[in-house]
Amino acid sequence: MRLRVEFTTEPFDLDQPPAHALVARDVIEAAELDAVDVGPFGNTAEGGADAVLAALDALLRRTLEAGATRVSLQVNVVGEGDR
């Protein structure tokens, strides 16, 4: 099964990325995922279910430890025609 996750961390800081946002980027970019898009207002990643779920576990734990007060995410099952 393939999954696509979209997520944001808060609080936002438009002047400079907060520590939790930098941690989120590092976690997702280091994960064994097929597609990653990191942006200022939202992030997406896609890959096999095990890799996505492992990345989400690390993402939640590490961003909360780094000061995130809210992590919003959406996970979708991706079919072969949805890429």
C-alpha cells in the first residue's frame, strides 16, 4: 500500500522558520520516501505505508519536542492512477 501525507506544524513564524519546522523538514527528507515536497505553508510526502508511518512517528515525536504546539496531517491511500 502507498500513502501520501500532507502536514503542517505550528505556530507559524513568517520571518524565519521555527525549530519545529526545520526538524519536520529534516525528518521527512531523511525518510525513505519516494516523493517529498517541503514548502512554507504545507508539506507532502509519499511512499510505502511502512516508510510513511515510520516517518510520521518520528515527525510527531520530534516536532513536538522541538516546540510545535499543533501538527495537522492528512493521510491518503494512493492508488496507481493517483500519482
